[in-house]
Amino acid sequence: MARGRAAAPEPEQVPESTPPDLAAAKIQADELTTRILEARDAYYGRDTLIVDDAEYDGWMHRLEQLERFFPELQSQDSPTQTVGAARNTLFTPVRHAEPMLSLDNVFSRDEFLAWGAKVERDAGRRVDYLCELKIDGLAMNLRYENGVLVSAATRGDGITGEDVTNNVRLIRAIPQRLAVPAGGTPPPLVEVRGEVYFPVKAFEELNERQVAAGDRVFANPRNAASGSLRQKEEGKSPEALARMRDRIARLQLLVHGIGAWADPPAASQSGVYELLKSWGLPTSPYYKVVPTAEDAAAFIEYYGAHRSPAQGGPEHEIDGIVIKVDELALHSELGATSRAPRWAIAYKYPPEQVNTKLLDIVVSIGRTGRATPFAVMEPARVAGSTVRQATLHNQDQVKAKGVLIGDTVVLRKAGDVIPEVLGPVVELRDGSEREFVMPEFCPVCGTRLAPAKEGDIDLRCPNARACAAQVRGRVEHIGSRGALDIEGLGEVGAAALTSPEVPATPPLVTEAGLFDLTLDELMPIEVVVRDVETGLVRIGADGAPDRRAPFRKIVRPARKGQPAEYGPSEVAVKLIDELEKAKQKELWRFLVALSIRHVGPVAARALASYFGSLDAIRAASRDELAAVEGVGPIIADALLEWFEVDWHREIVERWAAAGVPFSVPGHPGPGHAAAAGGPLAGLTVVVTGAIEGFSREGALEAILKAGGKAASSVSKKTDYVAAGPGAGSKLTKAEELGLRILDAAEFAALLAGGPDAIGDAQA
DNA sequence: CACCCTCGAGTTCA
DNA sequence: CTCGAGGGTG
């Protein structure tokens, strides 16, 4: 990774040490919350200042940091979430008839089971648990008098909320009047608690419309729900008003509790739900009553893996599971603390979306010279891991996302793996943010960046031969699995060979010398150690940069008058040995290793099996090249152009001189594609997840060997999908298309005996 | 001219 | 593993 610019935050912004674990962070956050709330009560309620502003700001800042790093800690009633809302007096405050308590949180199975054990101890017996999905929406209190909806309010601080009755009346899912069965009378006063949310699908459609209309997009369904409900009708054009009403109407509600009703109307929480349902109020179909805490833990686990509709989950986002003691008599027996009831708990999943600070946008240069801007962020935990960087693809994407350096941005992991910046939280701007400007010159070698051809969005560094980032990238690529698969020639190895601290002239100026490397050349190499967190050079005890020599070790320590004696390290011996072995690898791997545009493993295999040698490919005309299946005029041109460059030909010559044959043994000559045949002839197979008994590469290799085609993505043309543990979106897609899905055993049978072996006449 | 496919790049984990 | 870009094929 090549960094263009050093980040320079103000010194007092340096984060305090992050607590080592979630439990410690939780204690700190609770402590801060209490202090902040006390200070705020004193200020707003009694008009007295009990702390000065600076200290108060310090608490808030620290709490924000904790919540950013452990998003699990963030709750809707955290001071960091409510402070803005509290100052905002757009809507009249209403007092709830009965306080809306929040729930205590647990973050692990063990914590949850400990809670269950305590409940049963306090109750003195076994209890039934009601498990339900914790909707990531907006907590609401609906007040019905004599069966008629009279007010709707947000949760607010739990005592007082904001009156959003007018907007809530537009929500189709909420009945204006309770449907009391014939003969029954509605209670004179009841408060119904529920959660308003935007269904995920409606949310996606909403954002598409917002984009089309040139409006701002919402970061997530919860923001969309809250934003929609807190809109005022005044000052809107008729069209805007219609859009706002239409948006509100799409909101959904699910109810999960009651307040302010003297006589418990049922014996259990589940009984309450049945009652609410009979009144015509929407209740969640996903709740379940289980006899043990262990069963509740299984419920938690199940929905952890089935959070989205695609996985068989609900139409709303969930941020956890709520577990309640089912029997109502126990509720009053167990009671509540000042903040939360003791008979219920919220299990929180690690969130898949977090806010964090965009510290800088830096440009990296890849092996092809492409300049890619990426976001450098304050480290944040998302979906279980810590993220500090994410790609922004190109300058157009930076514009399209609308992020400024210094913004608070929404970060998520696409497909639970790849960090992705969704966009800025515009409300949190303070004016100090600045726009990203694409640099004019390569941050690594200083050459002017330019599009490869006119109209291209991507800028590239044209200095392919000498730009350190590109040389290093190409060398790393040679060692990668899709090319020569050389152990020891990864990111670190490639950097050490191409841009070490010592010697001044690196052993590899270009990849041409790769196979001429000797142990004597490797041993002097010294690299400087960089801090993982900051990317800065680490300074040793003597004040000089911390240097390491990865390719040598001390054979005999220094003695009086005698300097230490050095020899090659195991890593160095291994690397030289691996390079020697690599010379005998298949031709197509060398084609990939040459970094010719558009020539990856697939095109390289086709070329190698058709022509049989690099000389034959080099001698071929544009038309002859394009005759190969999978190769068209563009790839043909890329090949011809590649061979026209002097230093490219030098790579081939020096590798050949070092003993690389550049040919397929026993190949009859150009024009003879390897005969297709075998049990999988004419079939396309896609592999996803881990297949028992095969490595990733091995499975693909086996498919090709059996005469089949190993495709990288699932489509209608796919005949079989071999899926194992860890399978992702490819499996989902295969299921959607109704394709034949194989487990490891079936896959092995297919390889050996073709479709017949697994009972298929033909896919 | 639609598709469908491959390439290339970026990230983080064990 | 995912995305965008753009090539190849029917």
C-alpha cells in the first residue's frame, strides 16, 4: 500500500487508550452515561451547572469514541443519540403515563445464560422465556382512550417523548380504533408500546427514488423511519407533501408491550400479544415461548445467522433479540431497577453498520498503475472485526458518495466481509470538512497521472517500469496463488526485494531479475518496521528507525575482537528453493505472471493450451490470437502491444536464460486445443465455500482435469454448484435459480463418474 | 444488442 | 467475497 500523505490530526485529538475488551468498555460507558445524564438533568431541570463545558464535552467525546469502537454499546437512549433530539424543539413534548424503560444489554451467550440463572434464582423456580426479535426501528408509545388512538409519541428520554400523532395517523399499519370483540369493552386507558420501522425492501426502493429525484439518501432504515416521522408539513410544496405522506404510509409497526393498565389482562406476555392481536394491532410472527434459557440461546443463535429476508429472516432490520420472562405475575415480583426491568434483557448482535470519522482520503497505486483513492478512518468495530480502511474506487465514486475529509461516515461490511463507506452523516458536519482532490502526480514516483485512454475515469501512473509501487505490485502478483504461487513472495517479501532500506539499489529493479536472485543478494536486505496502526516507521531504542533483516540470521555471535558471523535465514533458503521449483510450473502460470492486460488465469490457460509455447504466441498475428476461444481482438491487441515493449521482452529473455521453458511439454504445436473429454465434458461447475477433501485451488483444478469448466460466478449457464461450509452469495443465487447443489461427497462422485454417478441424466 | 463472464482491485481473518 | 468496468459470445 502506497500512501500519499501523512495524516496530521491535532495533538489533543489523539484518542485515549482504548479499553481492552467489551466488558471494560461497557463499565466505562455506563459510568459516563450516568455522569452526563446527571449533568444534563441539573442543567435543563434545575438550571445549574455542575461541570464546566470542557469537562462535559470530554465525557461526551469519550463516550462517542467508546460507542464507535464498540457499536454494541450504542443504544437509542444513549446521550450521544438523544442530545441532538432533546435540544430540537420542533415537536411538543408529551409525558408518558408510565415511563418507557430501556433494557439492559448482554453481548454474549455466557452473559445471557448468567442473566437467566439469576432470574430463576430470584424467582425460585424454572421459568418460561418469550423470545422476540429486537427491531432496529423507532420506539413508540401509542395511547388509546376508550379504544381510540389519542396520541402517539416517540420514546424520548423514557419519561417524556415527542408528540408525532399527526404523522403517525398516516401509517396504514396503525389502527385508529381498537377492534374490540363483540360484547367486550375497550379499556378506558391503555398505552401500547411498539417499534416503527421501514421494511428493508421499501427502504431500498425509497433510496432509489431519492436518488432519482436528486434528494439525499438515508443511511439506513432507522434513519429513514425517524426522519420521516419527524417531518413537518408546513412550508412544503404540494408535491413534497405528497411524497412525505406516501413515505410515512409505508412505515410498519409491530407492538410488543403495554403500559398504564391497572389490571393485567392476561397471565402471560404471550397472552398479552394474543390480546393485542385480537384488537387488530400488528404483532410479530417471530416470537416464541421456550422452556429453558438454553433454548432461548438457540433462538438467539438462529436469528444471528438469519438476519435478513434473504436468509429466511424478517422484513425489518434486527439489532438483537429480546428475551422476556413470560409469566406476568413474575414481572412485578422481579421488579425493575431505575433504568430497566429485571424480567427482560436485550441480546445485542455485533452491528453491521457503524459511524466513524473519515480522517483522510489517500491514493494508492496498484500493480497496473491505477490510482485508487481509499478512506482512512478512525478504527471502528463492524460485524466483529476492526476496520480502518476502505476503498473508494475512483474520484467519481468519492463524488457520488458525497464524503468530505473530516466527515462522520457510515461504514458497513458488504457481504459481511468487505468494508464499504456508504456515505456521510451530513447533520454532523461542523464546517471544518474539506473536499478530496485527486492528486495530479503519482504519490509514489511523482509521474503525472493520466487516463489510459480518453474518456476513462481511472487515472493511472504511466511509469510502469520504474514506479516502485507498480514494480512491487507486479512482483507480489507473480508470487500470488493465481500466478506462480511462490511461498515467501507475498506483500512483505515483494516489498523487501523491490524497495528495501538497505541496500540502496534493490536486488530487483524490475521483475526481470527474479530468477537470478542468489542468497548472497538476499542476505544484506534490511527493511524498516512500520506500526500497523499508524503506518509510521517504528523507532528503536537508540532513536533510529527499527530495522530488520528477514533474510539472514546470526550463525555465530560476536566474540571479543571477532564480529558476528551471518548465514541465510530459513526464509531466504525457502524463497530461493521455491523460485527454483517455480521454473517448472505450467506455461499458463507464467503468462499470468507477466501482468499482461486482461490476461488472467482463464485467458492464459486458453492461450497456453492452444499455442503450446510463448514463442508461438509471440509469433501469432492478431487474427490468429483472436481465434482462440475466450480471446477477442482486445486481448489480442494487448498481447501484441505487450511484446512491443523492450523491457517486457527483457523479462522473458532473462527468465528463459534462468531456465524457464515457457512451453507446454509434449504440445503438438499451435492450433491444437487440448482435446476436451472426461466425465465433465461440456459442464460448468461453480465452487463456493470449503469443500471437504479439496483445497480451493484443488477443487478448480479437479473440475478442469475432468474436462469441465470452472466458472467463478453463478449464472443460468451453470450446471452444478458445489457448496460447503462458509458458502456465501453464490449459494443464495444458485438456490434462486434452482440449480443442482452438491455437497462434498456428491462433488467427488461427479468428478469421478460424471452426472450419472449422482443420479442425474443430465443437468 | 443483450446477456454473461472475466479481470482487477481492495480488505481482513485465522 | 464483492463491485465496477469492460470484453466476448450467441
